[in-house]
Amino acid sequence: MKEIHGTWYELERSPILTEFALKCLSIRVQQFYNQQAHIVVESINSFSQKTNHQLLQVQAEPDFLHTGKLTRVKQNDGDDNLDNLSFQILSTDYKSYLVLWGCQNFVSSAHSESLWIFGRNHVFSNHLQSSLMDQIRTFGLAHLKLQSVDQSNCT
């Protein structure tokens, strides 16, 4: 699992209300042991220019290497919006891209799907972007329209 360690930059995402005003979003996988990982999410609010940091703890499913499934570990951080959130790494080469799908259950029959594309760099090539869009259509997730994430002026 060490291959997934390090920083990943959010390059595209499906429209997500909680991320509407965020730019320069990145995740840093710091640890992965005992089937759990600590992930630091860092972003900048486009309006206030304030930097935000959030620590997520995720639990890998027992067959993670086969399924790529992760679940957020409930934390006493007061952020109940992220409870009942599960993720699945749909595709990655560990070197340049990571396609992540998420689902959050709200009540017994309501849920919300999200899709993110992360890269090891702030941009990716048109060829890679086209290839990833083909993969997303193959996964049956083209209905989750993606938008580019501003990764400029992030320092």
C-alpha cells in the first residue's frame, strides 16, 4: 500500500456542494497500516483565500487490494456530514492518476454519488484525460459530470 502514499492533486470532480468554493484541493496519504489510513485534505477557499486542513481516517475493506473500497472511520470531530461516506478507488497507476468514486447515504433510501480524478501533478495531459474519461464511461459513471478544479496560484 505504500504506492498510494504521498500527495494527490484534485484535477476534476463532480459538482459537490461542500466543495463548491474550494480550489487547490489536495490529499496527502500519510499512513497506511492495520487496514487504516490517515488522509490530510488541504484546500483554499476561493472567496476568502483561507487555507483549510482536514484529517480523515479511513478503513480499508479486508479485500481492499482487489476492490479498492474504503470507509470513513467515524470521528468525534463534529463533522457528521462525512459520516456514512464510503469510497472506492476505481482505477490508478499509482504514478500519475487516481479515479475515486464516493457514495454517501443520508437516510434509508437517499444517497449522493461523487467522482474525483486526482493526479500526482497539478495538471495532466490531454491524452491521459481522454483515456480516463473513456474509463469513467466504461464504469457507467458518465452521468456524474466532471468539472476542472483550479490548481493555479496554490502557494
